[in-house]
Amino acid sequence: MTIASITSHRKIYSITLLLAACFLLSAAAESPYGVCAHLNRMPPEEMRRELAGIAAAGIGFVRVDLDWAQVEPEPGKWDFSRWDAVVEEAAGRKVKVLPILGSGLPSYGKPPFRNLQRYLTYVEKCVRRYKGKINCYEVFNEVNHIRPWGETPNPANYVALLRETRRTIKRIDPEAKVLFSGVSCLGNSLKFVEEAFQAGAGDHFDVMNFHPYQWYNAPEAQLPLLIRELRMLMKKHHIDKPIWITEIGDSSSPVRYRLAGEVVSPALRKLGFRPERDTVGTVADPDTLFFTGDIDDFLPEWKRRRALTFEELRTVSPTDCPILVLPGRELFPAARIDAVTAYVRKGGTLVLPGGFPLYYDFRQTAEPDQFRTVQIGNRLLPQLHLEWEAFWVKKGVPRTTTATEAGEEFPGLKLTHHPGMRFLNAENLKGADRMIPIAWGINGRYRMPIAALYQLNSDLKGNIIVAVDSRTDSVTEKEQARRLPRQLLLAFAEGVEKVFYYRYRAGEWNRGREAHFGILRRNFEIKPAGLACQTLIRNLPPGSTRPEILRRGLIREAHWRRPDGVPVTALWTVFGEQPAPQPGRQFLRAETLTGEPLPTAKVPDRLSADILYFTGCGTE
């Protein structure tokens, strides 16, 4: 054997040892990936099959409801059979369990802080039974909502409960981690958290936790800010503890923009517009990270489309772009309302396809490319001569409707029933403006539009089509897949230790939003989001370095190293397509959002919101 061949063999042997050591490191590193799954509420065979899929996907944690009413169905009678099966199966699959204490409260335990001794007995029974098998506990779910209490949430009551829960857990298992409740981001959640901190909560948990769902816009625009604001609040109260996210995700419910799908196109046709001739504008504004998104749910046949920035909207002619669609997500950057008003003043037709229009301000913060959602109610509506009403702002408005009927000027319009609590009125009309009902919401003598065409003939000369259906907070399966890895990468880049996606398998008990969270379908068929999850874990396995994300306009470029030392680069856009930085950069390997290998491991000329992964060092 020559010296050269001996050297070569030594190099190969050294590399082999290095790779083996790195993969052992990856296996030893605790997984940052978790999912939520109601394993204790399903038949044993389903539970086992679901856990097998979770393990095969490389997910290391599962969050499960430790339902008090299930393990103690009657006072003093205990039945852990379902939970024993879950814990045993998870251990066999090497998946760790995060139980939610206080889920499924029995009638005799509500509210728990007034039935403290019974509640603590339940906690003690659970922790003693699973000591050595479970090493972390979440103390209630979303305690800033009424659901866990049956009454108005009170931070001081939760802190008292948290203190006694932690004492009980630590007395039995000092090594177990205690998680603060995963607070919901609906409403002013930070106010609840700060009041809990003021009441001394910081001394009674080991891990901070929250649920920053990103239904309203691109996660890049708000998720980093939410994490930073929570961390700043913790620092203010001298709390230096890790952060987990035990719920985040998107629903792929097929019921999206249902009312808009029934009324918007007929209203446009009534105004004389035709899909084969007229262009529909959408907002895609890089300065505000605000965009309309997909309109195929309600205007699939209108293929002539044009993306506009707010600056372009100020000058565009309604002749060239006669229709403008805003997102139906109830939020809008209020500082740009003049651009929309100018468009309608010139005769443009505005479409508001869902929810209360312009209900939240999408407000720029001091942080670059970070925006806060601020409720402003109907503050902007007078500028567009619009107004709405609901039971909480006007006496006599019903909480829901019992019938839906077509407007008199839309005879023959086919409508499904849309039970709702949002209605339109004509209180802000001026001059010769008209409000033409497209769909009536009816309850007894109450009869007000849930969709209307506003024909404006005053200082505004255009039209506004409004549908106030609330079914606008789900996405397509393709969009769900796009958003999953981006949300997790953004969270990890901000230092979040673990992220639990909600949920693993969709329930699909109906067509509504809640039934379609999940990366698998009810029949265990994998959704695109499931493939996206597997691809992310394969490229960012446990033990990898913390991702670093660079901003390049609308492009995000993330970098990290796997445990084997191989660098990985991920590229995507916040929305739309953009020219790639350094197109043609050559890597060792590249794959798509859902794991398909690219034919060439080069950065393409253009990037999209579908993340691409590149392994190895890029070269020109």
C-alpha cells in the first residue's frame, strides 16, 4: 500500500468516525420538535398508529391532555388505563410526553382554585404514577381564556394554583419541569402574563410558554416580535427561563370565504365586470409586508390579476385595474388607508371578502419589518362610507341568525345559510350613495345585510363589495405546508427551545376550522404540511446549531449546521416571487419544501414562499 493510499484510508476512517460521532450527538440531543395529539381520547389502535407516525417523522415530543375527568371519573375512583397505554407506547417509540394538567375538568373540580385539595390530589396521583416516565408538565391550557375556569380569568388565581401545583410536583419529582400555561395570543395576552408576573408567577415555573398563532398575515411580520416582546417582559421581571411554544399552526379547513364565494362574483357581474376582460388587483406591499394572498376561494374564474404596492395603488387608473381585493383577515395597515380611499374616489371597485373590514391596524413598530396587530374597531370605516353592527356594540342586534336570504336586487342568488353575528348598515352613507343588500341575515324581526354592494356617488365615486363572514382564518393545504417550516425556523432563530405544532392528525368531524388543524388527514393520509415537517426535521435535526435568519427585502435566508457539521441554507420569500440573491450558487444537494430533490443543486433565478433547502457550502 502506498503512502498516498494509506493517507487516503486514514482520511476516510477519520471522516467516518466524525460522522458517527455527530450522528450519535444528534440522537442524544433532546428534540426541539413536538406535536399536539389527543391520544388519550382515541381508541387504542388509533393511538398506537398515531404515535408510530409521530416517531417515524422524527418528532420527539407529544403534548397530550391529562384529563382529570378521565382519570378520576368519580371522586376517589381512579382509572389510568388510557394514560398508562399512552405513556407505555410513547416510551417504546422514544417519544416524550408533555401532559397538560387540568384538562377535562370534572364537574366537582370547577373551578380548580376553589377545589384546591381535590385538584392537588389529582396532580399528586399523576406525578407519582409517572415519575421517571414523564419529566415535564404544563399547568393548564390557555388560562387567559374562560374555558379552563368557567368564569372570567384571573391572573392571581392562576398564580396561586401554579404555586401549589409546582410545590406538589417538585416534592414528588424534583427534576420535573413545570411549564407556565400556554397563553393564547387572542386578546391582550401580555397583559395577563404581566399581571401573573406581578403576582409572583416567575418563582413557580421552569419554562415560559405561549401560543402565538399566525392566522392574520405572514409569520415573518409578527412572530419574531411576539417572542421578543415576551422575552422583554420576562427580563423586566427578572425572569431568565427558556421559552417553549406548545401550540402554533394553521387550519386547512375547506370552508374558506364561503359567503364571498357566493356573492362577490355575482356583485361584480351586476356592475358589468367580466372575468375574461377585467383585471383584479391584489395588494403585495414589501414596505408593510402586507398582501392579499390567494383569491381562488371566491374568484377562481378571474384570472387577469395584477399585484400592486400601496404606492402603485395611489396612481393606478381604475380603467386599467377596475377591481381591488383586500384580504379578508380583518386587518389593514391604517397608515395606508388614503391609498385605498383614493382608488375608490377615482371610481375603483373595492372587494372586502370577509370579517369586519379594517377592524385591526397592522401597525409598524420600531423593529425592522415587524408589525403589531392593534384593534381599532370601526375607526377607518367612515372614510369609505361603511359601517357595521354587532350585539356587543348595539342593542337589539342578535347573537346569531336563523336564516339567510338573497337581496331583492339579486333574485335567484343561491346562498347557503351563514349563521353569523356581524352585520352591515348604511349609517355612514353620503350624498347619493346606496347600500344594496346582496345577502340578508335574519333572526325574527331583525333583518340586516351580511353582504352588501355599496354604490358610491358622493365624494367617492366607486363601489365597495363587502362580505362579513367570519370563515376566513384557514388556509389551503399548500399554504399550510408553506407556513409550517417558516414558523418553526423563525421561532428557533429567536431562541425558542421547543415548538409543538397543533396538531398531528386532523379530527375532520366537520368542515369547520377547528376540525382541520393537523399535518395528517383523519384517515392518516399525509398532507403537504406533513411532508414539509419531515423535510424540515431532516435538514434541521436535533443537535443542529440555532438558525440565523438574514433579511434581504422580501427574501429570508437562514443558515445553520447539522450535528454532522454540514452547513444548511434555507431560502424563501415572505410572499410572491423575487429574484434570488446569487442565483447559480452551487451546493452539494438541494430539495424542495416537501422533500423532492432539485434536479440541480443550484439556487434558481427566482424564489417563492415555498422554502428551498441547500446542503453544503455554496460556491459560485
